[in-house]
Amino acid sequence: NAGVTQTPKFQVLKTGQSMTLQCAQDMNHEYMSWYRQDPGMGLRLIHYSVGAGITDQGEVPNGYNVSRSTTEDFPLRLLSAAPSQTSVYFCASSQGYTAYNEQFFGPGTRLTVL
Amino acid sequence: EDKVVQSPLSLVVHEGDTVTLNCSYEVTNFRSLLWYKQEKKAPTFLFMLTSSGIEKKSGRLSSILDKKELFSILNITATQTGDSAVYLCAVSQGGSEKLVFGKGTKLTVNP
């Protein structure tokens, strides 16, 4: 099993550009989520999904969109990038429909917005 | 407002020391508390705690939860340089299915 994969590993954007961060898992997990990690801030939840077709907002959802058309994939879209979105982004998944269990994290995407 | 507070924020020790990391929380509808270790990459799972007073152990690491006083501790005995990392505490909430993380404790173990 590949576990949770994320692409790209690194990305540089200009202010106002849009892009999609990809996340996929091959563990048949229903629960998937996106976090951003800034220095000294721990992990903050952006959006999460408890199954295909179901998404909800986390702590810091503004400026991001998600969709979940399949169990395996959970892409994160930046609509109009801003320097405040410079961060490391982690995708995670877990068994079941909740955040109750161990989360498996992808390797992360380091995003810089100029 | 739901929050998870970790202390200390950073800690420097010598190899062989024993350390205790703290995590206190105020969340509605608590379900579980999880500890993760993060070294310059993705967090890796250490423990999940759901019941008070039951210690979880893995080698030199152990953790316990107190649901009455709303905190957990992570102990590391006989520390090694490989224990240097950021240790994250997270709490899951029933109903909203969100995971709330603390800011982490950065542990540095010097030889």
C-alpha cells in the first residue's frame, strides 16, 4: 500500500493564481482531511470529509475549496492564492467516518505564495 | 472556544534525562486524545487515549489521560537524540468530527 500520497511536494505561486493540491489514499478510509501547518501553530484543520460526496469546513476554510467524488481522492483547491496561504499542507485519512482514530498523514506539500 | 494547550512549548535536555510533556484541553463532546511525533516531515502516530487512568506504553514512551482534570501527559524515559522532534497532542470531538491540535512541544535532546 502506498498509504496517503500528496502532489506536488513543492509549489511556488504568484498572488492571485489558482491551483489544486492532490491527495489520494489506498486504504479505503472514509474520513479524509486537510491541515495547514505554520511555524509555531501546530496543525489547523481546513476541510474534512466523512465520505464520498460529503465535506465540511474546519477551523480555517476561507480561500480553500474541496470536493470528494471518490473514496480515494480529496483534492484541495486554492481559488486565488494569497501570501497568507504560504504554509505546509498535510492531507490525512483514517478508518471509519470520524476523526476518532489514528490519522495517517501524507508527506506534505510546501507552498510558497509570492 | 475549543482549545488544546501544550506545555512547555520547547524543551532542551541531555541524553538519558526523563521528560514529561503536558497537554490540557477544553473541548465539547470529547471522544479521544491522540499523541503524534513530528520530525521534519509528516506526523507519525504514537498513542490514542480514550479512558482515564489507563497507561499506554511503547518502549520508553508512555502516556496517560485524566478526563476529570482534562489533561494528558507523555513521558519519555532515558531520552535519546532520536527523540528530538515536535510532539503534537490532538483531541477529537464527537458530533463535529473535527480534530483539534495543540501547538506542539519541541523537544531537543543533546548528546
